[in-house]
Amino acid sequence: MTRSSSVLLSRRNALLAGGLVLAGWALPRHARTAGDAADSVTVVCAQSDTLGTDVGFEPTGLYVEPGTKVRWVVQSNVHTVTAYHPRNGNHSLRIPSAAEPFDSGFLVNPGSVFERRFTVEGVYDYFCLPHEAAGMVGRIVVGRPGGPGLLPFDYFENLPQARQWLPVPAAAQAAFPPVDEILRDRIVHRRPGLGHCGHA
């Protein structure tokens, strides 16, 4: 077993034991030296009960500097990391218009990883396809906040070009941390009980 896989297993075991305390693991690191690659941070696709009925991203809100790589790691269950964007199943646009949409596809195994480097400043809202209606969503603020992620969830309703867009479900809307809270705290932990669903 390599050192990195050993560290990942140790972290996963801590989570399974109920220790969703990721301060220090998921906190953005801003110190860089010349020639270093951009920093990276980790988000866990987590569940907080043994049945897998309470799911979410931990942390659910994150501030990063442009150029930061974000890694999502599956703890258990099947998840996706999917940007709110019309190219992702006609979902409404909630990432900067200059940014490329992202979609991990289904991540089915514990320890599966999806990575994305964020270079365009703004607010990025994303969701888990199987668990969106249960409120499994996340928000990343990259540098200066801006873009459709700052607008009300129904901002597009009277736009002719957006007639086919799907609205964000009510449970998902309630689960997003406010942008000002992300800017203040840099990391916003998931509120238990927001990601309830009736299936694993």
C-alpha cells in the first residue's frame, strides 16, 4: 500500500467513525512557493448515517483562489459532481458564463476521485445527480464572486432562451450556504439532515 492510499484510508476510516471534522484537510492552503503547482483542496461525497439516506458534500461551501484544484472523493454510495449548466441535462446556469461546465459521471466506488481546476472567478453551484432532490449540492466561490450563482434561483424564468432549463429543487435551494458566509468563513460545513433521501 502506498503512503497516499494509506492516508486516504485513514481519512475515510475517521469519517466512517463519525469524525466529519475536516478542518485542516479541506481548508484551502494559500501559501505557495515559486514554481509550485496550484494548491488543491478536498471535498468528500459523504453520508452521515449507516443506511446512506443522509447524503451531502463536506464541506458544502468553499472559497478558493483562482488556479486551485478541487478534488471530490467518494466515501460511500453512488454520486456525481455536476455543474448547474444547460449542457448538463438542461439544468439552469449557476456557474460563470465564461467557465466550462463539468460533470464527473457516476462515481460508484469508495475512494473514487473527480478533480477540477478552477481558473475563472465567480460562484459555482453544483449537485449530485442521484441526490439533487434530497439537497446534495455544493457551492464554490473562486476569487471574486460573480455570475449567475449570485442571482435568485428563478432569475431565468422570463428569458426566452431559458425556457427548457430546469429549476433548482426546493431542498437543494435550502442547502446552499450563502455566498457571504463562504467569503467570511472560507469553508462552510454541511448542516446534518439537509440531504435526506429515501434510497441508498
